[in-house]
Amino acid sequence: MRIEDYAGPEELKRLASAFMTVVLGLMVLALFVFIVVPGMRSAGAPAAGEGGAPLGANGWLDPVEVPAAKGYRIPPVDPKTLLTPTAQLLARGSELFARDCAQCHGALGRGDGPAARTLTSAPRDFTRPEGWKNGTGLPAMFKTLSAGIPGSAMAAFDTLTPKDRMAVIHHLRAFAAFERRPEDPAALAELAKIFASSSVAVPNRIPLSLALRKLEEEYRTPAPLSLSPASARLIRDPARAAAWLQASPAWRKSPAALAERACAGAPANGFAVSAAVLDAESWRGLYAELSKGGRR
């Protein structure tokens, strides 16, 4: 039996044409899947840096994966540069207000932000003079921004540097449609002292993935102690003793520190109560073994 016995020449041509169309379609699909799609995926990706760290001030795509940065101190500043609004301060204040404040207080500071209706107490309307808890002066507003208002939804923003807090305050004061009282000279002088005498510590910064990895390493359950026969008789529970030693690094100061802390916590810390009668030489031997990792 041959295919010609079932189909004529015209039918064979039609079948061959359909077959070639299907093959061509599959080839185009394969080209798209294996060449075009991978190119589209990597088109917007950043070039890999050393160690594969994400690029950009806030990381690439994931803001918690910021590049590691060493902490530093911001020195005290000249109060005159903060107590008077400048174009730079107002621009920075507008940026911070949009990021941290507008959700509750609204873009124009009227207390009508999208999150306002979810709060137990209405956000401050900065355009009106009524109801200011601490007052509308610069020192009073700095206090509010630094400490928040207990019992309300107003949280403390003390994570902002003093300069950034003052930038926000100058931006907020631009909303006011009322005349403010003159500044209290004594309160203003105290605020100036804070700016002139206090430096600000900016902590070290690491990506969240690295922080989680370090936490996992620090809190990983250690293997039970494996000591020489002479030292093993002082341990009642090797697993518990290993966990206690890992969580209480003060014992590493000296054999005497080990003896004091181990005896004080026995037997709950895994050490035998009988360890209390050891002489100094025995504690030195145990200390030496534990300092090497407590492994034979």
C-alpha cells in the first residue's frame, strides 16, 4: 500500500503544503522561545557587579536589597543654615513630605490624604491654626516630628536627620494660611544648640538577604560538644551546653569567667552541678578545649 493509492496528485500537493506550513511555524516559534524571549528578559537587567550585588541607591527592583554601606557620622551643622528656609531645604522637604507624610496629611497638607479615613484621630490640617498639640513654632514642630504625639497616629520621625526634619518643617509651614506667633527666642536658642552640638550616627547598611543569612548563622543550633573523657564528665547535657556556650560569649574572657557563669547556670545550662568543686587547673583545661570548638 502506498499513499498514492489513497490520494491523488492534487491532494498530495495540498498535504505537502500544509506540512511545510506547520514545520515553518514550529521553527519560528522555536526561534522566538530560545532567542527573542531571553533577550527581552535581560534587556532591562543591570550589569552584574562584583559579588552580584544589586545596583542603584535602593537596589534593583527590590528596595530591601540595597548595596552594603559602612556607617558614618554627620557632624554638627551651623544652625543658621537650618532655621531659615532656603530653596534647597524647601525642595528636600517637598520630596520627604510626598514620601512620608502625604498619605495621611494629603498633598496640600489639609489632612485629607488617602490613609486619613483609616486613622483613629484625624491628621493635622496644616493650613489651619486650630488644634496644634505642641504649637506652630519651629522648636515645637521639631519636637513633634522628633518624638511624635503619644496617643495619636502621629509617629516619631527621629530616623530622619535633623536637617531633613527641618526641611520637612519648612515645607509644612508653607501650607499655613494663617499668621503664626513670633518665635520664642529662648526655645529657638535651645534648638540651635541641638544643631550645633549634636552629630548624627548613620548606621551600617547591608542587604536584607545578607542580614538574614547572618542571623541564620548566629542562631544555628550548634552540634553537641565532643570532649575528652576528663572534660566530658563535667557536662550533663552536651547539646544544651553547646547552645548555652554559643549564646553566652562572656565565658570566653577567661577560665575564671567560664567557671563563674557555668556554675551559676548549672544544671539548666547543660553543665553538671559537680563542676562547682573543680580546681583552677581543671577549669583551664576545659576552657582550652572549649576555646578550640569543643570538638575532638
